[in-house]
Amino acid sequence: MALKDCIYEARSVEKLEEKWLAMLKDYDLEGDLWLENLYAIRERWSEVHCHESFCAEITSTQSCESLNNHLKNTFSKKLSLGEFMKEYERSIKRLREKELSEDLKSRQSKPIPF
């Protein structure tokens, strides 16, 4: 829940920082390299930083529901937090690779007229 709050519930940069630090403290994760690297690229995943990104009318709720559906269909509820984070990272990598492949395919093909 704490990571989800950082991603979706922080409504300001200050709130994100507050929630992030609280999560690290509450779960004794200070100094975790993976989380430090994740926080370093927060502009790519935090909703508060992505408000200027073009999303083709996809709302944060739709995006959240899509990710939630993906997570439910991909992961077992029995995973430990560490196992989940590793699987999550692999899953996101696969999704990004698929999106890059689709982007490349769309750039190399001719548009189909309506």
C-alpha cells in the first residue's frame, strides 16, 4: 500500500517525498539500492511528476485499473515483498519491450486509411 500511495496518491512533490520517506522508515528500507534507483527516476513513474505527459485521454484511474489488472493476472498473492519487487521489475521490463516493439512496428508501416 505504501508504494502505491507514493505512485498514485501523492498530490504534490512535497507529499511524495513525505510518503516516500515514511515508507522507507516504516518498512526499514533506508539504504535499499533498488528503491534508491527507483526514486532517482521518480519523474517517470510518479503521477505527480507525470501530469504534463500526453496520455491520449487515459485517466489516472484507467491507467491504475489497467496496471491493477495486469498485476492480478501476473503475480501470486503468496510472493514475499522482495520476490514481488523482482517479478514486478521483470514484468515492467516486458511491458516496455512490448510497447517499444509496437512503436517500432507502427513507425515502419503505412497508416491504414479509414
